[in-house]
Amino acid sequence: MPTILEWLGLEVPRQCDGRSLLPFVEKGAPADWRTEVHYEFDFRDLFYSKPETSLGIPMDKCSLAVVQDEAFKYVHFAALPPLFFDLRKDPGQFVNRAGDPAYAGRMGEYAAKMLDWRLGFAERTLTGYRATPLGLEVRAA
């Protein structure tokens, strides 16, 4: 959305998380362009699947957040142990290095990156809702 808005000469609203990609077309990557990707996933029970029920995790703990760059991927769960992958040695992400002492320092670095990002972009607008074929429905905690 920020790319389209900038292309049209319109202001990008502050609530937009993304940035325009037009600089890549016009002059290449900006000096302050991000070097990693961050994303979140909410795996609460939905109408058709019940992961929170299967895992026995409370609704408010069924989320994960990821920070990943070319070298490493850190996955932080609200109620499960973290995952940490060395993407150069294990691009298929088969070996979790979270418990490996050789990776403890690096994992701490990525956990700090995750916390910094979360503090800047945390959003819980839909907490307490479940998506159904009839729309959102309010859930009790």
C-alpha cells in the first residue's frame, strides 16, 4: 500500500507498517532499508481448525513472532519454547539450535531484535475474537 500511495503522490498513513518500494525502482535500496523480516502468527482456534485445543494452550498464549535474516531465524512463542535456526548450515530448518550453548549469544541477540520490534509494532486489536464463516465472534477469556 505505501508503494501505491507514494506512486499516486498521496501521503502514507502512519498506521501503515510497510514502506514504499519506489526507491528500488528509481535509485536502488535506501541506505536505511531493513536487513531482516519480522512477522507474527496467531494460531488460536478457528472455525475449521483447533490448534490451541490440540496443544492445550490458553487463547491469549497462541501466538508466535519471528525475526529472520539471511543467516538466522528466531521464532518466539508465547507459551512454547523458542526455535532458532542457522539458515546457512541448515536452510531447510530441520535442526533447532535453541538449546545449543554455541548459539546462546546469537540467539540472545535475535531475541533482543524481536523485543525491540515488538515494542514498536505490537497490535492486539483482534484479541478475544475468533474468525468464523459468519464474521468475527467475541470469545470469553
